[in-house]
Amino acid sequence: QGYEVSHSHHIPPPSSAAYPNIAQTLDSQSTATTGLNETQALMALPTPPSNNHIPASSLGRKVDDARKAVLSILKVTPHTHPITLVFALINMMQDTGWPVKATQDVQGFIETMETKLNLERIPTDDTQIQGELRIAIEHFLEELESVRGRVKEKSRKYDNKKRGLLEGTTIWFSGVKLGDCTEVLRNCRADVERSLTSLNDHLGRLVINSEQRTSREVQLNSEENAGLIAEGSVGDDSGRLTGTPTVAQPTATPAPDTGLEPLTNAVPSSFTSGQAVSAPADDQQASVATEKKKKSPLRGQLLNAAKIATKVAEGASGLPVVGAYIGVAAKVASTMVEMAQTMDDNDERAERLGTHVCNLSEVLERVSKNSRQPEQSQTKNDIEALQRGLEAVKLEVKTLESQGPLKRFWNSGDQSGNLKNLQEQVRTALEEIQLLVNLNTSILVAELHDESIRNKHGRLLNRLGDGKYGARGNAIEDIICLPGTRAKILESIDNWIRGAGNSERVLWIRGMAGRGKSTIASTVAHNWKGRACCAIYYFRRGQNEPNSPLVCSLARQLGSSLDPELRSAILSTVEKDDNISSHLLDQQFGALFVSSLGPLKQKVYPILIIVDALDECDSVGDAVKFVKLIYQHSSSLPDNLKFLLTSRPEAPLLRALEPRKWHEENLDSIADADSYADVGQFLRHQFSQVKTDRGIEGDWPAQEDISALISMSQGLFQWARTVVKWTSDGSPKYRLKKLLKSPKEAWSGVEKLYTQILSEALEKVKPDPAKENLLLSLLGTLVTAPFPVSLEVITFLHAEHNLVRGESSEAVFSLLREEILVDLNSLLFIPESVAEPIRLNHTSIRDLLVDREGCGHQPYWVDLAKNHRRLASACIRQMNQLLRENVCNLRDLSKSSSEVQDIVERSLSKGIQYCCRSWSVHLTEGKRWSESGAGGVDRHEADFEVFSREKVLCWLEVMSLVGATNEAASTAKQVYHWLS
């Protein structure tokens, strides 16, 4: 119990006496190899511990700075001074909030580091570090890195910062057993002590050997001088010795000035008495063997390769056409650098891999630089060289994986979590290489160097819609699974994607609302974007844009993918049919998927199509037809084309999907086994963030509180996410206490949770009827709007409300944020920018708001017909007031809309654009959902007549300017049928 520990349990900082002459030590070591002055050397290292608390800077940054100091300043050669890593390790131990019962083990570990280290004994002269001593130093460095990794792994979270008065750094051990902590600490201490014993033994031998060599040099000098004197030589013009013969007195050669304290107690009495001590034979042999082997610059080269890969990755997004290709290659290089750094420098196989990775980074840098140049042949050569470099790295890794050492490395129990993560990264990198090396780069290079081709492709893609897919935005769709959660199902999905054959064509993920289907879909798309050609479409009930039909949106994404051949196949089909976006679903599927993708059967990488929330498609018939089209054309599609579908288990889709015997993952059936544990991990992680952000001290929330929340969640991630957001929006301790003290049934499940939050929000504005009316109107707008709406658009649509009329935009934005919507942040995504869309955080919120029975007699029930009529009136009135001929004041009407977009954006507000695209939906839906033909329709009949007679051509002009001409035709048909 009590793993979220406050600062009261921090280990006191070590005494500064444990590090004598640290500045001189580090300066002498670093300047010996790099020529840095003392200030530069110390600035590159972490701040020394003092008797005060560790400074509030990020612990993660300090540890990384220490590693960079070792890797970049000291180059991980024998000059490396392990005190740098020791420094970082003690800082980490000291900055960690440990369980109280583990404090003794932590203190013992730090005492070991303080009292048993005599690292000043390590020479600065590389010639003195040979054989077993070199190996012992490198082993000690590796042991320190291993210990640091194990401590970091056990800590789970090590870079949280408090704000305000409680600023500092703490580690939380969420879900970590006390026994695990103490076992890791004791094992780490034992490992460090063993490597220290070996290192100190070798340092002792070094002192003996050094003094022996000095003694021999003195003896030889004495004999030489004696021989010269014995010859009776006298001084003459030749420079020979002259004078009376004397006995030469032996003098010790002074040791190099390293700035270190003398080690008087390290020299055995046998040496000081003048007895000759010979160096051990095995040490001499090792020295000879080491001298024969050239010093490997691998570590320094790998560090440089990592820097290049990072720089290239950052700049890749700015490169046209080849940016995505180079970005993925840079990610591969970074992963392979990390792998090479974990291997033994003395292993020639590791050296081969490191060499390939370094060569790859050099090619990456060249490709990135030359891609901005006009020479097409050079770019082609560079990319082909990049493909060869990737292939070489892949073959080297495959060879290593098939051999014993790397197999044992992957299967090692030590740092198993880190190794498993690295192993998965390497596997991902190999699959990314598989994609990159099999691409036909000739098409890619031609497109890069010919602007006319790029412009043509852009025009063809625009025929498929505006590039939006479903209601994707800054809400649930942008969230991916917390690392460590949903591991089994994500692994199962990965294996399905890697499989082959028609039987593996479709994976259906089913589950009730709130199970996390959308998050899983987003995670899969995120994880596979560099190793497959991916397209994803999110259905959202009530917010499906009419100009983004399903198949066209998916095809547009494939037409923008990494593979130039896949792009060409899609674009060739579009070029042959100008009106493909207006065709029926089965015609689009046949043309864009079957005809375009069918010939691409030889591709070795996956083509992944993800359709999320198929049950939320406005037309259930279209959703069922899409499933049937996949089954009907499956034999004509390439085996590597995969469809991942998610939906609730609703009857029409159950009847369409269940008979197909496709691969299925039922989230409802695995809820008891895995979801509760994952929800618990999610809650611990999120509340630790809340605790840090809000400066909460002590054991909060208690383990029994987390257990109660897990039970109330019913295994639903949406419930857990909403509770954390609602708790953090107010006083976290008070709100969580209130929730847990209430009857369990009042908050269990998502619907009851939503009900509590909505009721509280309405209760607060109830004393002001105008605020209550505006809040209910905003909820109605968010539910019925066919397009996502921003604060800017909402203000425009509610311009005639009493609280909005006559106020400045800034005042209205402030009113909406701070007074009207402030208590609904856990149900709504409200961005900082007034131009970004506000969204309901989950479809289940909309389901409750439109469910009359579910809402009972609560005032937050949204009457769809009433709200559609209200918004239809608002849209038509605004268009009547603002639309006019040549509304953008264009001087040259012959220009295409794409050439005047900057003028359009300045002249047409987002509000008027929404009105022009949405009025027909509100008009026709308001009529259809009305219980009587009278009432609401009569109130805006006169406005509609004015619009029909005077403003239709102005409306068509706007639709053309915003690129929605096809949509205007559909709108006209829709209204015509409504009038009929």
C-alpha cells in the first residue's frame, strides 16, 4: 500500500565529501580528450548534489545529460570517467519517492556508491589502460547503465514535475509491489559491488605495474650512468660526461599531474621495500592482444548517427513527395542505433551492424540535402543507395537474430521490459524496411522533380473529396492506447495484419459503447503508418459530412500513401472518371478498390483499411452493403489488403458479419479478464498526472479508492476517462471523495455518470434562465450539427440570443468558456483556439442526449426536430443578410477557386460557410422530425421564400468558392424532394 509517495520519503542527499575534487577530476578527464575548458566540461554534466534538496529541474533531463556527457564528451573510450554515470545514478536514487519500507535498501545502495568508489585511480593516459583493466572499466560502465535502466524501469514514471510552491520531481510506483522494489535495489547493489571489486583489483595491479616500470627505468638509468662513469669519460666538446666519478642516486619519475589526490595506501609494502613484483602473465597477454586490436570509434560514430537521424526526421516533413519516405527511414535508423548501442563493442558482429547503421545515416543526410536540389538523377541515385543501406541493415539484423548471442540477449530476464520493447521496435523497423526497399522509387523521383505532375495529382485527389474522413478531430479519435494497456488485443491485431490469405481478409472488433474500439482503431493506424499503406475512416452519428463518402475518403488516403505505384493506380482510375465521387457505393468500391488494387497482388507489405464505428453510419443499408461488397469481391483483391472494422453489436451488422466467419475480437467477452486490469492501470496513470499537475501530496488516491473506481467503471475506458477529466476540472480531492461517498449505483456505468455531470451543470446555471436557455441551445447545436462547429461558429449561430446580441466576439467567447460550458469539460472537447471544433467526447454522450426515455424528464434532452428548425431559421436569416453577388470582391472572375483561397478565407467567415453548407440539412430534418406540420416551419417560411427568390445564385457562388459545387447539387435535390 501507498506506492504514490510524497516528498517526505525522499532519501537525503549524499555528502559532498564523497566526491573529492570532482571539478578537477571531470575537467582533467574531459579536457584530456576534447580540449574543453573547465566551464564547458562542467556545463555538460549534471549539477553536483548538495546539502540542499535537488534543484527542481527535470530528473529525466539530468540523467540524459549525464549519458550525453559520457557518450559525447568522453566518447566512451577508456578515458571515460564512470563518476559521471555514478553522479546520474545517485541523483536518480535521491530524486525518487520510494516506498517507506524500501528506504533502508536505497540508503544502503547510496552508501555503497559513496564509500567503495575510488574512481580517481583511473588513469588519464590511454596507454596505461590495456587488457583486463580496459575490459573491467567498460564492464563497470555497462553495469552502471544496466542499473540505471532497471531503476528507471521499476519507477515507471520518472519525469513528473510539480508546479507552483510544490515544484520538484517525484517518481510514483503505481502498481509496483514493495518486494519488487527491494529485490531490484538489492540486486543492483550486489551487481555494482561485484563489478567494483573487479575494477579495484585491476586498478591495484595497475599501480603495482606502474611503480615496477618506474623502478626498472630508474635501475636502467643508474646502470647506464654507472657504465659511462666507469669508462672514465670526461667532459669535452663532444658533450660526454666529465668530472669525478660519483654514484647515481635513484629518483622516482614524477607521476602525471592529473589533479587527483595521491593514493599512498594503495601501494603494497613489498614494492616500497624494493622487491620486484612481476605483472601477471594473463594481464600481459591481454595487454598485447588489446594493443593489436585498434580502438573502435563505434560509440562515437553511433552517437553521431543518432544525431543525424534525429535531424533528418525533424526536417523530413518539409520535403515534398519524399518526406514521408525519408521520415520512416530516419525512424528505422534511430531504432537500429539504439540496438547497436546495447551490444558489446568487442563483438565484430556488433561492429558490422554499427558500421551499416552509420553508413545508413550518412546516406540519409545526403538524401535529405539533395532532395531539395533540382538534379533528378542524383536524387534517384541517393534513394537507391538508401534502399541498399536499409537492405544491408535488415540482412545484418536477421543474421544476428538467427545466431545464439542475440537470441540469448532477447530472451534475457534482465531488464526484460526494456528488452521486449526494444525487440518490438526492431521488429517494427524491419517491417518498415520491408516497405521502403520494395517501393518503385522512379515514380517518386519523377513526381518530386516535376511540379506539373504534383499539381495534376493534387487536382485528381480533390475529385475524391476534401481529404477529411468522417468526424475525425481533436477528440477520442486522436487518443491512442496507454503503453502497456490492451497489449493482448493489439498483439492479436498485429499478427492478423501479418497473416495472409482471404480467410484473414477482415477483422471485426465488436463491443458495446465505451469499450475503447475507436482508441484501438486509432492505435493500430498509428502503429502501422510506417510499415503499411493505411487509410482510416471514422463514422460519427449525426456528423458525417456529405462530401466525404466512405470509399472516396479511403481511396484519397491510399492515393496519398507512401507507395508511388499504389498512388498511381488510384489516380489513374480517378483520371478516367471525373464524376466518380457522385457514383453509388458499389460502383466506387468496384472502381477504386477492385480495379485499382486488384493488379497489385505482388506487394509484400500490407494495405490496411480501417473503418471505425460502422454502426454509426447514417445509412444502415450502406454499412451492410459495404460489408457485403468486401465479401463479394474478396477473391479479386490482393491478399495483403486487410479490412479492420469496428462496431457495436447491433442487429443489422450482426446479420451481415456473423455468417462470414471472419476473424473476430469481442471486447465484451474479454471485459472481465483484461479490461478491468487495463482500466486500473489507466486510472493510476491519469491520477498520478492529476496529482502532479495540481500539487497534491500524500497517498492520493488510495489503493482502495482506485479499486472502487475500477468496479464502478464496469471495464469501460470511456467511464474512466470521463471520471478523471471531471475530477481534475474542479477540486480533485473533493470531487473524488464526493463520487465515492455517493451511492455506487448513482455513478456506475457511462449513462449514469453522464446524467450526474449534466444535472450538476444545469443546476449551477438554473438561477439565471438566460444562461440555462443558452446552455440547452448549445447542447442542441452540438448534437444536431452535420458538421463540427467551433466557438466562432456557435457565436455566429446564436447572434440573436439575449446574452450574445451586441457583445463583442471576445466577450462571448469568454462567457461560453467560463460561465456556460465550464462544468461540461469532461463531456466536451473545448480547444484553446476559437476556430477549432468543439466536440462531444464520445458518441455515447449524444446517444443519451437524444434518448427521451433515458433522459426522463430532464431538461437536457435534445429535441432533434425543434433544434433543427431553430438552426434552419438562423442559417437562412444570416444568408439573407450577408450573401451578395461577388461577395469576395474578386477582380478577376476567371480564376479558379483554388487560386483565390486566401481571399475566400478572409472574406467568408466560418459561420457563413457553415450556414451555406448546413441550412438544407436543418430545413429537411426539422420537417421530418416535427410531430406536426405547423408551428416551426411557418416561422421561417417567409425567410425561406426570400432566400429562394433572391439569394440562390449568391449561395451557389459561395459553394463554388469553398470547393463544394457537387455538394450544392446534392443539396438542391434534397430540398426539391422536401418541397415536393
